[in-house]
Amino acid sequence: SDTVVLGGTSQKGNWSTEVSAVDKADILHRVTSLWPSLASAPIVQDAVGLRPGREQVGDRQDSNVYIGQKLKSATEVGITAKHVKLGTDISESALLTIVNQLNEDPNVHGIIVQLPLDCNTAIDSDLVTNAIAREKDVDGLGVVNAGRLARGNLDCFVPCTPRGCLELIQSPRGAGLASLAGVSAVVVGRSKIVGSPMAELLTWHHATVTLCHSRTKDLAQVCRQADLLVVAIGRAQYVKSDWIKPGAIVIDCGINSLPDSSRASGYRLVGDVDFSEAKSVAGAITPVPGGVGPMTVAMLLRNTMEAALAERDKSLAGQTWKLSGIPPVPKVPVPSDIDISRSATLKRVDQLAGEIGVLPSELEQYGHHKAKISLKILDRLSSAPDGKLTFVTGITPTPLGEGKSTTTLGLVQAFTEIGVNSCACIRQPSQGPTFGVKGGAAGGGYSQVIPMDEFNLHLTGDIHAVTAANNLMASAIDTRLFHESTQSDEALYRRLAPKDKPFTEVQQRRLQKLGIDKKMPSELTAEEVSNIVGLYVQFF
């Protein structure tokens, strides 16, 4: 290849996905100092790594080893991984808050909570793993992903070890068993992480599966029937060679340590299968270490990459929104506008947001049917091409009330019907503060914005905030007018600025606006005092 990859940088706490011009220049300078011939090479691409997030509660040594392996592998393939290490005294509420923050961070594509939790407090680990957003649950342990797998919907994140095992079974570089149809498979162990999802995965790939566990009778005899044997029970060298059907494929998911004085560490790692015996009987068998373990890490990285690509696809321009409507059911005679509005079935706003590609972190909901969209969506879509803007203005309403709003919404619906992504931008009506003097601007009959009463009066409450701010300002002005009309300038001035203390920072800013550059109240002339104490509000 004639392509050279330069980089990267380690910047703790920096999770920006934007290419830094400063870092880029620094990397180029350092590299070309070592290899001057690269100075004239064209730059093909700038890139910033994808970002999974990993949380760890406590300081278990085995967890530290697993995390270290995953962080190292992520770095090797260009995925930026963040290790959030939490104290053993963290509360369940605090841990859930951190998970939710990562859920809402658009720069994080995958989240893993390292189990088991090493803490001194009572924390429901299922509650924590289920709190991870489905689209970021790259361990596949949340109830939604697990439920989809159990129902045969493979549009989900499959737990990493079972997915790695399937890859070993089917890949030409593994056992090469591309089709599992009719294969007799036995899975020993029913854990949520390996055994149970492994059995489900094999079932939906058309194998005939037997799931064994501690209560299974004559386990050895059951194992001897297997063309494919997957073992995940956590017992060192438990499965012997006489348990294995000659020529069977054996996948050993166990990892156990046995004392070994010949090793510097004082122990050696073995699987759940007695490898030294089984390798002469099995047609193919995975070693421990070096078999399933690396595949588990590889599948974690693959899940993370797929999560990032899925997130990217949500924001790609040019995709037609997949909107689902809720058609009205007209009645005869036609009810009143408000009755139609209140009888309508509304779509949840979070469902609508998902249909048009708005991320949960960009949505601020007000109940189930209203929301604001954060302006940070503009940063995410900054590279998307601009759309087209149509103004609807200057229309005299028809006798039926069809004016600007009705026409605007009709155009949006028409564009949507022909596959053009379109949304309406209309102001909040003035029905509330003006008591209907200026119309509702919400349409009528079966062609109206619903719910009509909230659209006219409330929406997200901004109109109430404007009203409150207006009343507060009016009250402040009224009070000031009263004081100015009943007191002298000198009396007001002494209340605002005691002569033996310098002006406050706020007062100095007001003085600067009036062109006065003085620090002490005693320095002002009578004219300057009059200017600073009076608002001089005039009414016409």
C-alpha cells in the first residue's frame, strides 16, 4: 500500500468528534521531522475514532484485566474508548444518572457496565444494564436486545461471547460449518451472558438445540449426542473426552485458573473442557486461552462499530422519513372543532422524533405530545446540504377560515405524500393573550392543529413565561415611576449609591453607557446624578 496513517493523540476527557486543526498540524510537524519525504504527500483523509463508553464500579482485578484488553483492542482498530471508573460507595441513583448522561451523549456510541459490580451499596445490576439505551447496549444484555434475540428478531445486539462463538462455528477460518440446519447442538450452562443467548442464537440459525444445566440428568450422555458442543459452566476441565462425539465441534467458553508452580504467575488458565484429552476426539476445538476470549473482544468492537454506523445513518441527508399517520374517523354531523380536537388520537412526540431522525438527546419533551428540539442538532447536521424554504404570507382567509396556517400545513402534508421531507414552522397563535381578537390560526373541523386548546393557549409554556416577564417589567417600571415622582434626585441617589463606597460593577456599566467614567459617588455632578437615577419613561 502507498497510504501512510499518522496519529494519534491521547487527550483524557476530550470526546470531540471534530478534527482538531492544532492537533493535525502538530502530528504533521512531528512526523515530517522524522520522515521529511512525507511533507509533500497528499492528505487523503482526516478522521476521529468512534467512541464507546465503559463504566466500572469498584476495582476488581479480574475486571481490570478484561477492561484493559478491551481498551487495548479498541485503540488498535481506531475506536476511542473511555473508561469511567467509579468508587465502591456509589449509589444506585448516581450510577443511573451517569448511564443516562452517556445515553444522551451523541459522541458515545456504545456503553458497557462491567459486571459483577464491586460496590458496598445495594445496586440492582439488571436495573442498571436495562437503563442503557437499546441502541448503545453493545453488550446485548439489556431487556430489549435480549427479548428480541429470544423472539428470533436478530435486528439486535447479540451478547459478544455467543456472537463470537457463532463466528468461530460458521467462519471458513474457524470450523467452517456455514449451515446449522439440522445440526444437533448441546449448550452446557444457562447464564444470561453466554449459555441462554447461545442456545437462542443457535435455535434461530436452525440448529436443534438442547440446553443443559446443573439439574440436567446424565449430562455426559446428552453431550455425546452433540454434533456441536458449547460449554460455559465455569468449572475447570469438567468435560472429558468420553463426553464428546467423535468429530464434533467443541466451543469452550470457560476460563479458569489452576495452580501451576512451573509458571511465573503461579497459575495457568484452562477451559471447561479438558483440552489435552478432547483435542484427539473433537473434529475442531477452541483452546483456552486464545479461542473464544479474543472473539468476544472482537465482537464487542464489531457491535460498537455497528452502533456508530447506525447512529450515523440516522443523520444522513437524503433519506426519506418513514412517517406513520393516525387518520381521523369523521363523524356525521361534524362535531365542534374542540370536540374533534379532544377526541383525536395523538402520536407520541418521541415516536415522531425517531421517525424524522431526531436523537433522544436532542429532544426536550413536555409531556407525551409536545417537545422542543435542542439547537445542538444544527452542529450534528452541519455537514448536511441545506434544504429549501417556502414562505406562505399575505393571504386573506376564506369564509371557512383557510388562511396562512391552513395553507402551510396543507403544503407540508402534500410534500410528505410525494416523499419530500417537510416540516412546518408556524408561530404560536395569539389566541391566549388577546382572547381570540386575532383568531386561533389552528384551522378547523377535520383540518386543524391538535390539540387545539393547548396549541392556542399553552404549547410548551413559553407564552406564560413571556406574560410573566411582561408583568414583572411593568411592575418594576410602575414602582420606579412612583419613586421618581415622590422623591428628589438626591434622595434617590443616596439610596442607590452611598457616597463613601465606590460604585458596584453593575453601576459602573450603567455609568459607562451614560458616558460617565467615575468611580466614587461623590464625584458626580448634579446633572450626572439626575441622569443616573431617572429612567425618564414617557408614554404617548
